[in-house]
Amino acid sequence: MSRSDLVSSLRDVSPTILPSMLMCDFGNLASEIETLEEAGVSALHLDVMDGVYVPNFTYGMTIVAAIRKLTELPLDVHLMMVSPEKYIPAFADAGADLITFHVETVDDPLAVVKQIHDQDVAAGVAINLATPVSEIASVLPEADMALVMSINAGFGGQAFNESALKKLDQIRSLPGGKDILLQIDGGINASTIKSATDHGTQLLVVGSAIFKQDDYGKAIETMMSEVTSS
Ligand code: DX5
Ligand code: ZN
């Protein structure tokens, strides 16, 4: 999918839940993805961790490419790694539709956004829990998405940190912040989802609140009912 098609399709379906595949059953990837497709999800969130930037290790482009073969859903690749610029072409080739890097891991975030766009892939820029919004202010007019971490990046299953909510508001008030897609990641569940959408979040990454449930579809429906009911 082209970059502009992806951005408008995500905008159209927002607010929407993007399952984080960190906790899925990798031995049964095809059926896990089929279940999520049947539940009507709009994209999959793939967490790439290098054991250096974050104290956890997951997977790289091989798994992204394997998932690409299993689904036409857009793939939202969240890079938690040092030197992400070295691997952007490889993740684009593997089938990423959106690539998000952490501002803490690069010297020149604008150049990395441009590098991602050169692959006709949408570009996201992420801030970890301790990073202020000012660190991404200059990138907002160029990036397609801003990801605000509501936990310390690295592991699923952590509690939502409310300090993220203020950052969402701050981003919206900055130049370029009105139009950018806003994503939140970490600790989103039926109790926290509404606070995130009330502060303008369009893309809600959810790991344990889906994958620790028996019925993924029902878990997604329950969370969505929190944001759609008045
Ligand atoms: C953690 C990852 C998240 C994680 C979210 O660093 O970026 O995507 O899987 O998991 P939950 O929803 O359990 O916090
Ligand atoms: Zn993530």
C-alpha cells in the first residue's frame, strides 16, 4: 500500500485498535492472524527489539516478511533498536507499511523520516516514557505518525502511565501536530482506552489485553465499546 493510501485508511478507521503481536502464539501465527482478521482489525503492530535500546529481544525482518505473506493487513513496524536507519530498507522490503523509530536512537530524526518516505513507507516517530515532546517538535510537520509510549518500551503487560496523556495534548498544540496520526502504546485495556481517545489518540496499540484473553474478538469489541459509547 502506498504511503498516502495507508495514512488515509488509518485516519478513516480511527480510533482503532492495533494488536501488538509481541504476545501472540508464534507457533500458530497463521491462525492467530486469521482470528484477528475475523475480528476486523485494521493493521498489525509488530515490535522489533534489539536487546540494546531495550532490555528485551524479539524478532527482525524475517518474521515481518513471514507475516507479510500471511495477510494483506497493513503492517505497523515499531523499531526499538539502536541505529534504525541501517535497517529501514530491509524492513521496507520485508513489507512494512509504516515504520516507527525512536527519536532517542537517532542523531537526525528528520533525515530518518525522509529515508523512510523514500521507500514510499509511512514514517512514525516515537518518544519513550521519559522523553519530552520537545524532542520531536521539529519532526511533527514531516512525519505521518507520532507514537507516545505510555510504558517504558521493552515489555508487554506493564501498567499504563498517565503522563502520556499530557504529551498527546502537547503534540496537538505544536506546528504539524494537528494533522499527524497519534498512536499510544502500553497498558491500553478496557479501563484506560477512553482516556487515550479523549486526548486525541487515533491508533491504540494493545498487547496483553487481547492476547491474554481467550476470545480476541470479544476483547477488542469490549474495548471499542468503551470509546464508541457516550
Ligand atoms: C512494548 C511494546 C508494546 C507492547 C504493548 O515495548 O511496544 O507494543 O506489546 O503491550 P501491552 O498492551 O501489554 O502493554
Ligand atoms: Zn509497540
